[in-house]
Amino acid sequence: MTRYVMVIDQRRCIGCHSCTVACRTWNKLPLDIVYNPVLSEGAQGEWPNVHKYWTPMLCQHCANPECVPCCPTGASQQDADGTVWVDPKKCMSCKVCVNACPYGMRDASHIESRLHRFVRKCTFCRDAREMDPSAQPYCVKTCHQKARIFGDLDDPNSEVSKIIGSVRTERLFEELGTEPQIYYIPDLGGKA
Amino acid sequence: MEISKTSTGLKDIVCPDTESTEVDIHAEGVEVVKSLCYFCHANCGVLAYVKDGDVIKIEGDPNYSNQGGLCCRGTSALLHVNHPARVNHALKRVGEKGEGKWEQIPYDQAIQEVADKLNQIKAESGAEAVASAGGTTRTDDFARRRFLNQFGTPNGFHNALLCWIPTFMAETCVAGWSPFETDLGAAKCLIMWGFNPGASTLPGNRGYLDLQKAGLKVIVVDPRYSESASKADLWLPLRPGTDAALALAMLHTIIYEFMYDFEFVDQWCDGFDELRDHVAEYTPEWASEITWLEPELIRTAARMYATNKPGCIQWGCTWDQIGRASTTGSHALALIRAVCGNLDVPGGDGMPGPAINYLTDEELELNELLPEEMKAKQIGSNKFKLTSWPGYQLISDNAKRTWGKTLPSEWFCEAHGPSVFKAIITGDPYQVRALICNATNPINSYGDAKMTIEALKKVEFLVVVDYWMTPTALFADYIFPAAGALERPIIVTHYGATDSVMGGRRAIQPKYDRHDDFTFWRKLGLACGQDPANWQWETIEDAYYEIIKPLGLPVTCWDDFVEYFRMYYPPLHQNKFKHGGFWTPSRKVECNSTILRELGYVGMPTYVGCCENEIDTPEIAEEYPIVLTTGGGFMPYHHSEHFNMPGIRFLYPDPYFSINPVLAEKLGIAYGDWCWLETRRGRIKMRANVEAEVHPNVVFAPRGWWFPERDGSADLDNPFGCLESNVNVLTSVDDWDCDPMGGSWANRGLMCKVYKCTELDHDFTAKDAVWSIPGSSNIPGVTVMPSDQHLDREKIPFEKPQPDFEVPEGYYWVWQDNNLYQKGTHFRLDASGWLINPRTKGYHDAYTGWRYDGNGNCLVDDATGKKYTMEREEIVEICGVRCYPGAEAAPYEFPANLTWDVELGYARLGDKPYIYDPNSGWMFDPATCAYHDANYGYMYDGSQGCLVDLESGKRYSMSYEPMD
Amino acid sequence: MKHHYWEPPIALYLFLGGLAGGIMFLSAIFDSFVIPGHTDIFALPVLIAFIAICIGLVFLLVDLGQPGVFWRVFRTAKSIIKWGAVFLVIDTIVSMLFIVAFLGDSLTFMAPLSNLIKPIASPMLLVGGFFGLCIMMYTGIMLSTLKAHVFWATPALPVLFTVSAISTGCAAIVLSIGGWPAVVSLESLEAAAEVNHILHTVDIVLVVAEIIILLTMVLSFLGAGNITAKKAAKRWVCGSYAPLFWGGMVFAGLLIPLALYVAGSGVASAVVAPVLVLCGGCLLRFLVVNTDDRAPLPGEERYMGRIATHKNAFVKRWNYDGENEF
């Protein structure tokens, strides 16, 4: 079996937004849709003892997604490899999945023609992988800092398996039981 | 950007058609072109997928330094090529200036009209009345200088003075070249000083992170908790603009805590004792008050750098943007590297020198065509001498004496940009009538934007070459469309300051009527009547091929070089100084620089505060109590670019300045509030980013802001909103605020006040756009003429030592090393009476200049390839065999069956035309250079290992046995 | 939070759905169990329910991005929304048929059809009442399953919505009982008065219950440990929603009608109070739908506060499909 996951190394991310722009460019997203924002609370602490880190976001491709069972038309679905995606042909954009997602990683555009809006979300670049099975998602490919690592968790030799098995990773809102599949290596600061 | 198709019909409504947006790069007919990104200096590798003459997709080149990575800007290249607001045709102004009415005319017609006007101005006011402004290095700069030199004007300029050039010159004064390259793989410590690769050179940043993980100590000096600071081992959050004090204090600490490299200093540093005494007063305690850093922190940094050897200091733009204190800081830093022995050593700062193996930019500039009297007319060269002709001449001549090649005059020898703008307004020192802006929008990128925009409005003839209708282009008489990334080949030679070269191909021919900059300058040059022989290359690819031809690679055109080599790195040469010394006039690291002294400056870094600070100018600090720093790069923009790329702009639509929460609370400012930032020169508005990334008394304002979505012509006081959020309204270009050596103007460490926009005081009005010289928010107009503006430092008269002997004709004497050099070639006249070529270390004949060839014990004229004897008689060689025509007897022995031919000068076998070679004992056929034996004249057949009698066709073994 | 994903049409749809459900539910109860035999008096209330459902559905469709795909709801999924849609459609049909049964009274050409259906009007209403209850519960349950939003994900919400829906249904019936299209007999009018009387009492109970549930819910959130819930509740109790919550919903929408019902006479009790109840119910849906607070990711609010929206001028300034400018 294949289980796609992503590891995000926050120790390497510098908040350059390259992933955001690469994603929107190659997935041809409308302007107001951002699949993978790079969030930061800014420098925290009291000057000069401050620290800043970035949290690159994307759909968490949960093992137990909130957004799939709630979909009334079957547009929101999950592949066997864990990829959660929305079939634009089937989506009527009722936005119940948008409201169901605890991570806010889905939305429909406000720019597109009024009668052809559908819910969009990160697909781990499903289209690109369909064309070329070895393709990496654009956000991973474009990352100068190699802060995003994509791979198959079911393959014990994959880089992601090795990292998740050996480095302390965190997941977002794990307590909700969604079993998110994006693993973060936190940047805890504290340099010499 | 394609937004989903509008579809019709019932079927589309109930089953919408939303096909995959994926582009198939493996489809038939798709070609991969190795290109380079062109949106910042990092020039990442890009693979462009081209189908039917159009790029369908790009991606980062995994086999390039960016390892497949591309940032926001690079990724947007396709959207840039096809952006609907790109300038695509030559535009001629038909309305009033700034009215925004244009007529599209053919490119060549526009070129001719511009050329005629330039020639007319030249005839009326002299060539110097034509100036040219540039932006970043991302143009074909050698072509521009080639044009200007042939046209005869010295007034080309860039933002160079804010970006590395003064630093380069100061470093060159100290050690003979700029430590351009760092050998980080072997380094133990790295200082990133005013440098934030996290927002500027992303591939580099990845490298730093990797190396840091492997143990490299990273010290970041930055007043802001930058992206890079967030990953650093040690961060020095100094008060903006006080870099010189910090550098001097670190130098003091290194020297007085005896952490310098004794052996190196002893052997290779000149004037160290003077320096030691000079920096005695610059203690960390002294610097603490200025820099707001604890003395212990300064010591810690100095110790970390000096004891973790070898180490590197990475140059940062800040060094050149502090105004009058700029070069002092970079000078001190150059000395820190030197006294720690980190120059030209493994793991230290590299000293690559100019490219020896391919043509440097300088060799393409035709500087020799610019008359001396025009050099003297270069605006600003009487003030900021280090970076204009006076300083360049000294440094360049020295480089030719030491390296054998030199740095280009483009960038390193330029007019002082703001002074040119002032000259346009005031006519002082003379009226500049025409300005050609190539790849720059000076309103946003040069200091004192209000004065700059006035100059652009006032200049009689303005030509702009650009991608966009910028605020500058709005006032142009002619606009030429520029080819962008993917539409032009790219060469990366780092201004000609290092010895490596990288290249990228043109993915597609320029669309519409766009042309690369080389073509623009070439066409303009030819239309101006310049000699076609000086514009010998038809295309930029031809010119680039000319550059790399001396590498001797097996390629016949530029595209092949890119395809098969892509880059050239010469073998890493370190410790070069151990054989022949450093590349200064004295051949040592000059702690008390002779070049600086010759130019009238102090030879050692002497502290001066930045132009506005609490200690030197308390009266300013009283009214403007907050320290402002500007100019730092920030993602996702580059300089004033990309504000019209919606996909990028969406992430950062409004300008935000950073303010500490403590200060924000004191001023009643909340996150996102629009606020006024005001200095003595004017005010702008930005939104507040309340964040503890800056000191509670510092604000950081990003550069470049304009609003291309607006109608430029609607408000000519503030076209495209180019003044209202433009930090350059706040910066100063007054001569006393500029660096007296390098001419850098003041971007950092300024004093300002910050207050919230109110209902009644919310809009940027015409009053806020009023210009003045010198910069002032309340006294408009010209109050002090440029010539009357004094510098921060008086020149120190320097009496150049004179030789106590007569210098022979054709030579000149260098006082620092007491040597004679040949004029023109700059070869040193050795005590042996030979000239020495610094590039090859070869000996040349002092009379003819011919090179001595030790193998043949002869002289070689490299220009013609002819050889001469040591008596300067021409050597005749046929098939590599030396002949002695006219010699009565052979100067060597030969077999008895041969005869000496006096006329031809070699031994012959009967009447056969073969030439006897005394070295091998064989004979050569002069027509084919084939071997023939000396007994019978049989030809040697290497494939069979036998001899062939050409007359009979019979074959013989090597012992003359007949063979079947 | 970037923006509200569900906009006013959805709040209106939830309100109108609940209203229709409430009308159907109460009408069925009264017709079948309280005062049987006077089915005709519910013709106008059911007409109102029908109109409410229709408008609600229009609002729902208006909010959809690809309304043409709506049909898939009936084909594929098991989601709550699917069931909601089924309930709504059933009640639309039931209420329409029910009205047709009485249209003949006013429009003679409809009489044959009406007479055909009339005999099954009462059982039909019972079916409609059952699905009306489903609709009311669905509106609340649908929101409460979206556990990303703490303010919705509480069992109190479906209860609150159901009580509010019945209460608004009650008010609507009070306003409309015994009117067109049915031609109502004198006894029926008496029955209507009787129903009206009972409904007054019922609504008093419902309003009191609603106040209790609402305050319990909001105030318990205010004291909750969950930061997001607390923040949302704070907005209701003493923040930007406070005037609407206290003044609009609690005071004007519940307390005043309560007082009027209790004081109980004339126009004030017969017209003003029910209208206020309806407005209060509508306001409740708006406030609840707008309280879609999600636990923010670290830095999310900063990010969303800074990036552009579709309203920024540059967004529509350049069109890649259009003509080049220069």
C-alpha cells in the first residue's frame, strides 16, 4: 500500500512563500485561493530575546478526514493512497466541507465566474502524479530550503518514514482525532 | 492565469467541464532548454519546456546550485512573459509628458529618432549632456558602457554605490581584490553582516543551513530579527547605521585580545602597528553606547570569529547603504578578515581576481575610446573619488599590474547618480539634457525620490528601456520594450569580479517588439553613427561566445556552451599570495591604504557616525526620536519589481513597516494601522506590522513600493502612488550625508517619527510631494547648489613621493613598490631587464614586448604567433622544424646522405621536398607534415607500422625488408 | 479567519427551513391530536411554510457555486445535508399538495383537483409534520456536526434551533391561521381561535425555554476553557455582537414578545409579539452562522489579515485573456 504524507522541517523554513506561489502557478489557482499558506506569528518574546518560526500549511490529508463524510455529492473524497481531493465535476460548492475542515484548508474562489465555483484544496498535486507517478508536489519541488519532504509512509525506506521514525515530529490539532498526515519538525529556537 | 472556463449549455451546468490543468512536459515536440532565472542576482537554474516556440512550463534545474528550487519570482516567469501590462512595442510620447498618451512605432524607427536627438544634444552641449541610469546588474552592461564610451560620455551610473561597489573598492585598497567568494565548506565560522539570504539568495541560504548543521558557526549582524537571524548561532541586533562602530570595536577586540594571526600579520601586513594604535580608542565600551550592544556581546562575536578559524565574512548590502559611514565600516571589516589571516586561505574569504581564462567585462567596454577630458567631466568624480574615474584609474592600473586584468568600469567607475539628477534640475556642474534609463525606475530605487521625480519630469529628453510602464517610464519621450527572462540568453560573470562563469540559453525569441539590452545598445550605437567594427557581434549570443571563446572548450556557439557545459569554474587556487604577495601596490595587505591616501582620504578606517543619530545630532533626535532603517530586501518582491504580478502581490498587497509592540503601544498604534513615517525630508504612509522583530526604538520600512494598478497619469504628483509609500522619500542624498569615499547615500539609521494616520490627515497630498535640494520637508526648491554642498570629510592633501632617478621613456614609476612599469601593458620592468607579465608570470622582451618561450629558447609575438630568436630575428619553422635560411652550414649534424640547402635553410634528401628534423632524425613532408625516413624518403605508415615508398607503392618493414 | 464561508443566504435558508418545519410540525400536531377535523384552518400556515421552503431553497441554490450539480445530492451520499435536502423536498411536495387541496375553495377551476386530494389532506399534513420535525432538527444537527467550529459543535445547538424553529412556526401560525385560500367555516374559525389561544401558551413556554437554552449555551461558552469558544461567546456577551444579542435577540426577540404574550391582549399579543419572535429567530440564525470561529493555526490570523482579498483593486486590474496594454 501507499500512504502519502509530508514532513515539514520548520527548522529550515524561512517563510519565503515560494511554495505558495509555485502551487498557485502550476495548479492554476484563482488569485484568492491559497492551498499552502506559510504562517507565522511573527517574532515572539521580549526584545532582543525573541524567536520566530514559520508553519507552512497545506491540507493535512487526514487519515480520518472531517471533510469527506460530510460531502452531500461525493465530490470530496479520499484516494487509497490517502490523498484527499475534490472532484470539481461533482462539487456543487455547498461549502459544508469547507466548514468541516478544522485547518481551514479549503475554500471556493470569489473571483471565478459566479456559476462555476467549486471547492478547491491541496491534492498533493494529484494531477501531476497522475501524469508522472514519480512527480513531487510543486511546493516540495520548488522549496529552496528543502523544508518540505514528501513520500510514502508505508515504504520503510522512504525519507519520510525514516524521519518520522527517528525525529520528534508534531501534528496539528491531533486531539481532534482527524489523524493528520503532515508531520512537523518544530523549530524550538534556543541557539547558542 | 487561467481561471476556469466559462461554459455554456445544460450539460456544462449539470456536469461542469473542469479538465486537469497539468502540462505534459513529456509530450512530443517539447524541447528542454537550459535557461537561467533573471529576477534577482542569484540567477537560479531554470529548465524551460518549449513547444512550438512558446514556453509551456518551467521548473528549477535540479543540476544547478538551486537544486530544483525556485522562489516566488522565478516561478512566476511565465506569467511575466505574458503579462498583459508588459511594454511590447516601442512607444513614442504623443501627449504631454506624463499624460500617458503613446503611439506604437516600429522599433528601428524609434531607435533612429532617439539617435538623432542624442547626436543633436551632443553637437550642441557635448556628449556629457547625455547620461544613462541603470538598475541592477541584470542587463547587458558591457554593451551599455561600450555605447557610452563610443558616444563619449562618462555619465553612466547605477545603484552601484548602494550595492557592493564601494565595499569592493575599499577591500581592493586593503588586499588587492574583493573577497568575493567564500570557501564555506572548509570554514568554521561565518559572519552574515547586514545580509539576509533568507530573503535574497535562497539557494545560498540552504547551503548555510546545511553547513550550520555540520558545525559552522553563524553570526548574524542585523538590526532586525531577520529570517537569517532566526537561524543564527549568535545575533547582534545593533542600532541601524552603526556598523562602522561595531566593526571597529571588533577589530579592536581582535587586536588587543591578541586574537589576530601573528604570523600572517608579521609577514603580510604593512602598517599593522599604525593600525593597532589607530583603533586603540575603539573599545567595545565605546561602541556599546553607539551600537546599543553590550560590550560583552561585541567581544563574544569578535572571539567567535577570530578563534574559529578559518572564517568568512559574507558581504551584505547594508555596508554600502549607511551614507557617510558606509565605507568606513567595510574598510574595517576588510581589515578584520586580513588580520585574522582569513584571506585567500582554504576556508576563508577567496580572492579570485579577475577572470584570466575568459574575457572580462572590462575587455568588452572599449574604455580606451573615452577621452581623458571626458573622464574628468564625470559628475561626482571630484567628490566621491573612490568609485569614479580618479579612484578607478588607480585601482584599475594596479589591478593590471598585479593581476594582469582589471575590473570593469561599468559599476566600478560611475557618475554619482543623485548628483546627475541634481545636475538635471540645477544645471550644476553642467546641464544634463538627456537620460537613458535602462532597467531602472529611479523614483523608487534612488535616494530622495521627490527630487528624483522632479529631475525625470524636467530632463529634456528621457528614454526608458523597461518591461513595464513604471512611474519613470510615464515621463519618457520614448519607451523601448525589454526582453525578459526566458527571452534572452543570460551570462553570469558577477560584474567581472570573479573568475567563474555560468550561462543560460534563450528559451524563446523575444515576443512582440521586445529586444535584449545588447541589441538596444547596438542598434542605438549604429544609429548614432558608431563604427560597425566596434559592434561586430550581431546577436548577444555571438558576444557571449566571444567572452567564453578563450576557455578553449570544444563548442562553437553560446548555446552549445550552455547545453554541454553550462558553467565554468577554474580550479580553486588558494594561498596564491604566498607566491608574489597580495595584489596591492605594495604587494602586502595595506593596513594604511596607500590608494586611499593618494585619493585624499584617511588610509585607516576612522569612525564617523551615520548621518543622523542621538549622539552626533541630538537636535534631530529630539524631534525625530525613532531610528528608521530602510532598504532591506524582503520576500516576495525584488527592489521595486513584481508589484504588478498579481499572484505575488496577493500575498503582500499593502506596505507594512515593522514596529516593536512596546513602541506601538506607546504611540497607540495597532497591527495593520496606516501610519505616517516622517523624516526631515518628507513622509510616507505604511501599515504597522507590530512585531518584536525590531528594537523598541527602531522601525524597519521595506523599499520599492508603488501601486501599478492605479492610473499613473491621474496624479502626476504621485503617479502610480510611487511616492506615498516609497521609503526613498525619507532617505538622504545630500553630499554631506553621502559617503565621502564611495558616494553611498543614506538609507539606514535615519531618524524619524511615526504617527497614526487620522481621518483628516490620511491621504498623501501634493504638499507631501514637494521637492527640495538639499532634502527638506519645509524648505522647497534649491537652497544650496550642488557645487556648494560640502562633503562630510575634507580631503587630506597627499604628496605623492617622486622617484630619485629619471624614469625611462615609456615607463612609469610606482612609489609603493619602487618599481618601473611599462605604460600601456603595465608589465613590470624586472631587474634582469625583462618585462614581467603579471597574468602569466611570463617574461617579455622590453623592446618588442615579445614573450620569452623557455621551451624553444626563443621569443614569441603572441599577436602574430611568429617566433623570434633571442637576437630578435624571425624564426622560420616548417612542420615544427626550425629552418635557418641563408645559413652557410647547418647548426646541427645530419646524416651524410643528406645535403644542406643554404637558401631554404634545412637538410634535404636529394631533390625531395622533405625537411630533416635533427631532434627525431626523421624528415617531414612540408605539405602534409607526414614522417619520412631519412635514408630513402619512405613515408611512415603508423597504422601498419611500416614504411611506404610513395613512388612505387611498395611497402617495407622498419628494417627495410620488403613486405607483401 | 479569512471570511465567513457561509454567507447570509445560508442563515436565511436555515431560518426559513426551520420556520417551515415548525409550521408543518405544529399544524400536524394540532390537526391530528389537539383539534382534529379543522384541517382547512392550516391552509394559509402551510402555504407560508411552502413559500418559506421555496425561498429557502432558492437561497440555498443561490449560495451554491455550481447549482447545476445539485442533483447529485439525491444520487450519492449519506451526508446530513443530503438528508436535509430529502426532508425539504418531501415537505415541499407535501405542503404543495396540501395547499392544492384547499386552493379549490378560492379558485373554482382548481376545485376538481382539490376535491381529489382533500380527503388525504390530514394524513398528508401528519407526514409533513414528521418531516418538518426532521428539518428543524437537521438545521441544528448539521451545524453541530462540524466540530471544527466550537460554537456549533455542541448538543445545545440542535435543541436551540429546534425550539426556536417551533417557536417561530408557532408565531407564523398565530399570524396566519384560518386565512386564504381555504374558505373557512364558522366552527373552524372558532377552532382557529382555540388553536391561537393554545399557541399563545405554547409560545410562552417555547420562548422561556429558548431563553434558558440560549443563555445556558452562550454563558457556558463564556466560562469555557476553550479559547476559541470563549472568544466567540465574549463577542456575543460583551463584544461586537452584544447589541444584537442582548438588544435584538434576547430583549426584542424573546423578552418583549414574552411580556406581550403574557400581558396577552389585542394587536400587541396577536401581531407584534409573533412578528418579534420571527425576527428574533432570524437574527439567531444570522448570529450563529456568523459565529463560525475555528481554532486558529499559529499565525493564521496575521496571515489572513495581511493577504489581499478578491476586493483589492489589483486583482481585476490585469486580465491575461484580454488585450495587451502597450
